[in-house]
Amino acid sequence: MPRSPWRRLGLAAAVLGLVLPTSVPASASPAAPVPRVVGPLPGTVPGDRLADRIEDTHPFFSTPDDLAAAGYVEQEFHLFGTADGFAPDGTEVATAVPYATRVIVRRPAHARDFTGTTLVEWQNVTAGYDLDALWNAESVTRAGHAWVGVSAQRVGVDQLKTWSPARYGALDVTGAGRFTADELSYDVFTQAGRAIDSGAVMGGLRTRTLLAVGASQSAGRMTVLYDRVLPQRRPVFDGYGFIVGPAPTRVGAEPVFQVLSETDVRTTQRPADTDRFRRWEVAGAAHSGYEGQTYRAPLSERDLGGAPQYDCDRPPFSRIPLHHVTAASYDHLRRWVERGTPPPTARPLEFEADGVTKKRDALGLALGGIRLSQLAAPRALNTGDNSGETFCRLFGTHVPFDEATLTRLYPDRAAYVQRVVAADVAGVRAGYLLPADARRNLADAIGETR
């Protein structure tokens, strides 16, 4: 599918200072300007966050992944502009309010290695700081995409300013304290999209397909953007991915993909799939599972002085790799935008007659949904449910089976590997799993049987 001509025209007008023709639909306001970009900022890990100079600091939660080995770079920029403000119901409450924020860019170092697809993540601030919840180095670098994290909300920006006044002290997304309920966040996020689209933060790389993604709380903010704010603005993003969170109800021009863990599916009341909307539900996966926790633990140690510990009622952190399914969903979303090819539909999770209790097999595993090999050929009880303090309800459970159960399920090692292969071949054919992730699963399965 070609990009919106109004989007292309609006961007050109913003960059060149042109006035758009009056034939633009009356419901669309003039294109917002591309923000002024400063950067890339100096300073990389390791650094001293308490230093008095930017040069001696590093980006907050800078990735520990070896990007250079993959031919990638990580760079940070400040954006300065003016944003309009909106209430959650879409009412415009402010115009042209000055703001300053940051974006963190992870991209191919060379244009020849870039697919032209950029994932733009609305950074999650539920924990009180910016979290790149959807960064997946393996799938992004393998594909040749770029990823950009945007600091759009007050909580994240305020924490950055406290964490390193030298690096982030000039940032503000509240209009000097006048708009503290994130009224500016929607326009800040979309203007960051324009800065990416212009190439200003991309080292000259040109993005052909711009996908907005957000997880959990960020998906909720993006839902307001899509349902209430976007109809009043010119298009910026080509498609939207709503991960482990709510999704829009409005039918818009830009396709919407929703991916939910078992944790997030709590009722049989679901929106229907359409030619603009897809919803996938992943059995056994948690809202915040093992992969994300293990990735962030060393970052928390480095940048926050320690990783949080949790006392949950059951062993936490499901090991069903939800990130494998989100990687496949991005691939489908890209083709949906570029070629008009709709993604496959997926079987929903199953519920008991009461409509709120999930159906489970004799092992306690959820029935229905997308069934990755870690659940279809199980070696542990993985669910999306847990309870206890703070965020425990989001972590799911992981309880390894005892030897007697494993022997009953798999008479020999070959039987286990065969079930893994069968499940993942089915997942790849259905479009829920990328071949490279299926190969990784096979290697892991072979390693587990040694």
C-alpha cells in the first residue's frame, strides 16, 4: 500500500515551510512542523551519570546488546518544538506549547542494510521511568529494521532530568508545569514520528514504512491518539501495533494489530477482526515475562542501582516467548501497509461457560490461542496468571515439571524434539512465528535434551 499522499505532502510542507492547499479535508488541521533536532548527543556506556558534562554520561537504559557486531548504532537526540494539547476525550486544550524531549535511535549503520521500516515505540512509564518494553535486538537487527524510543510522558522525562541533569535537564513535556496530565504527549509522539520520517534523527536513512508500537500503558495512550486525536491531525504513522494493552475502536485508514498475552485476556467479549484490525492471543504468555525481566535486570543494576525483587504467590515469569509473536506481527503489519496483504487470523483463547474462567488442560495449560512450542511441547507450567505484591499479577507463572511428568509426556528425547518441531512448523506455516525463531527454538530444545 503506498503511503498517504497527504502525509507525504504534509511532511514536505513542514520541512520546506510551504503552505498547504485549501483542498485539504476540513477535518484535518495543518501539518505540525518537524521539531528542531539536536544530536546525536555525546557520551556512551560506560559513563558516570552524576558527571557535570554530557560527554561523561550515557543514555538512560542504553542497550547492552552488541549492536556494533550486528552493524547497528545507538544514538540519542533531543527534540525541540511546539505541541498542541489534548484531553483524553480528544478535546484540544492547548496550542503551540513549547516542549523538549528525547528519542533513542537504534538503526543500521549503513543505508544498504536498512529495510526502510522503522518501529517507533511510545516508551512505557508504568515503573516510573522510560522503558523500551518492545525492543527486541535479535529480531530487529536480523530483519534490518530501525527502532526508535520516544519519551512522550511527564513521568519518564522528569525521571530522566533527575537521573542526569547534565544530559536531560533541559527537557520538559509539561509546558513549564501547565500541562502535567500528558496533554502534550500525543503531539510530541507524532512530531517525533515526523522527525524520524524526515531522516533528521536517522543518520540520513530514509524510512518508507513508519510503524507506531506501544505496550501496556503506552498502548492505552496510543489508543487515545488513534481514536480521539488522529482524526483531527494529518497522518504520520503507516500502521499501529498495540501490544499487551487496549486497542482502538475507531475504524481508520491505518491498519491496527493487537497482540495480547494470556494475562491480558479476561473475557470472551472481543472485537471482531476486520480488513483494518487483527487481534492475536498467545496461550501461556505473560504481560511481562521472563525475557523482558532478564534483559532489564542488568540495566536496572547499572542505571538505577539495583534490580527490583518480587515476592509473588507463585513462581513468576512465564517463559512463553511473546516476543516471537510480536516479531511476526510486525512483519505482517509491514506487509499490510506496503502491499495491502492482511495478516492471518488466530484462534482465540477458550473460556468456560461463565465467560471469565479460562479453559485449561490436565496440566493446567490454557486452551486455544496461539500455541508456541514452549506450550505445545511443554516442560513446565507456563500461565499468564499470578498474584501477590505490586506487579506480580502481570508476570504469569513458570513451574518446571518434575521428572515423572516429563517421562510420561516424552518417552525419549526424540519424542520431545519431534513435538517442538511439529508445533513450530505449524506456527511458521500459520504465520505466527518467524522461521529464524523456530530455528532458535529447535536449538534450545536439542540443548535441553542433552
